[in-house]
Amino acid sequence: MLGVKDLRPEESKEGNMKPVLAHGIQAMSIGFLVEEASPMVWRGPMVTQALEQLLKNTEWEDVDYMIVDLPPGTGDTQLTLISKNSCERSGHCYNASRHCAY
């Protein structure tokens, strides 16, 4: 959608990832980190843990709104992310302001 599928995130000095920038939008995807031909079958806690690592280990810059696009499913991942990572409780919501959309 952003035309960045062949890009890879750079590593910061702290060892975190820098998001890919396209059209003024910061993007991070598991697709940036694995080969396109590599099959991935993840379920439940694996999906949630991978997404949390992507969010926490990315050095977001001045994010006003964070939109997390997830594949369809039972909603367990969405519910876990909301309960564990409330913008109000985290104080920074992965360096975003208090405006998060999951």
C-alpha cells in the first residue's frame, strides 16, 4: 500500500529499528524482516509477542496517531495489545501521543 515492500528498517545506535518512511508515514512490518517466500504460520501468543516487539523495539519519531493493521482473527491479539499497552498507562504508547488506534 505504501510501496515500500522491498525496503528494510535500519538499526539505530541503541540496537532498535528505525521505521521505514514513505509519503511522510512511518511504517513497520514483520514483512520487512522476513523473506517474502518464507511461509509464516503464527498463532495466538506468538502473534502478540511479535507485534509487541515490533512496536516497542522501533524508534518512532513524533507520532500523533498509531494505526496497527492486523490480520483477521479471533481478536485475541487486539484485546491483549489494548489491555497490556494502554496509551494512558504506558506514558508514551511507543513514543506516540495518547491517540492510538488498534
